[in-house]
Amino acid sequence: MSRATRDTSARRARARRRLTDDCNLNSFHGFGLAEPITRALAEERYDAPTPIQVETIPLVLRRRDVVGIAQTGTGKTAAFALPILDHISANPQPSQAKTCRVLVLSPTRELSAQIAESFRIYGRYLRLHVALAIGGVPIGPQARALARGVEILVATPGRLLDLVGTGAVSLDRAEVLVLDEADRMLDMGFIHDIRRRWLRRLRPPSASSSKSCISKPRRSPRFSPRSCAARRCSGRSSSPVPSTAPTE
């Protein structure tokens, strides 16, 4: 690592430490995100972070597990996507065939497509491969997209089950797990497949890499990460509180 890279990493680390007790942010630059990410945000005219972003982004940057609860349209996707992209930017790794570094699960094709597009927009200036795996369309092109490996895989549970079952993708290198609208996946019965079939395949927990982000609409707080096996991925669990809850 060059001295310039070390200095940049140190500045970003100091900026993140300042966020620990200060949520009065009025700019995305205050998070210490990588320059390619803030450049993309500026082009999209993202000026000030929303409350869920202010509370969530610093926690995920510090590799904490997070449960986020907020209304639809309040910026939950950016709240987990931006720090994940920053992690990938700061920790580049060569792609490995049929693997992903980040797994994002959502209950519907439409939501999955929106999430994948958000990652592409925010990460347009990064060396980044995003794959979308959803049902209702041929599986062949999705398997071919995964053949060389990707940084981010956004999938619906049913199609992911098909891809894992046929050996088109392995979760052994997954460092980050995101369950978006986890309440809906619980209601639809997908959580049981997630817990039983996939989380055991994720990369073993480590203090340096493993983390999970769970988001749900602001509804009854009956959901807990234990019910979708975030505990299995991270070795931690907690019950959510509005609007974000880091797990200890």
C-alpha cells in the first residue's frame, strides 16, 4: 500500500470516527465515502442524507450489523448500498468464478431490479460487476453473468435457490448479507429457506469482514434478525428499534 493510499485511508477513518456521536450531517462528504461514490452522488443531485442514511451509513462503515426500519421512499437502499460500495472500493479483490462478495436478497423481482440499478448508479466509477437473479425470466443468462464472479449479487430467494442448486453460484466468499424488506420475506415463507439452505454456506464470521444489513418497512416491530438467521451470518442478534439498531 502506497503512502498516499495510507494517508487517504487514515483521513477516511478519522472522518468515520467523528460520526460516532454526531448525526448532524448535511452532506454525503461527511461520511468519508470514497471519492468515486461521492462523485456519482453529486451527479445524481443527492445533496443531504436522509435520517435513515445518517444513522445507518456510519454503523455499516464500522462493520456493524444493522437492522433498519423506515418508510418506503426514505432512502433505505442508499443507506446500505453506499457503505457496501465503500467497502468494496477500499478492499479490492480479484473476482473468482461463480462467487459474489455481497449478497442482497429481496422478495420481489421489481424491488431486486431497483436495488441492482441503484448499485450500478452509485458505483458507476468503481470497477464493479453487479448481477441480478430473478424469476420469471430464463436462468441461463443469469448463470452466465455469474460465471466469472461478481462483486454484488441481487436476487430473489427462489431464483437464488435455483442457482445455488445447479452450482451456478457459491456463497463461500460472501462477506456481506442484506435482507431488504425482510418482513415480506418472512410473510412469504422465504426466511425458512434462507436460514436452512443458504446462511450455512456463507463465509464464516470474522471481525474484519462479515456483516449484515436488514431493512423492513416501518410496521409492527415483530421481526427480529434471529427469525431470518442474521445470527448465523454474524454471530450476533438483536431486536430492531426505530429507525436503526446496531447489533452488539
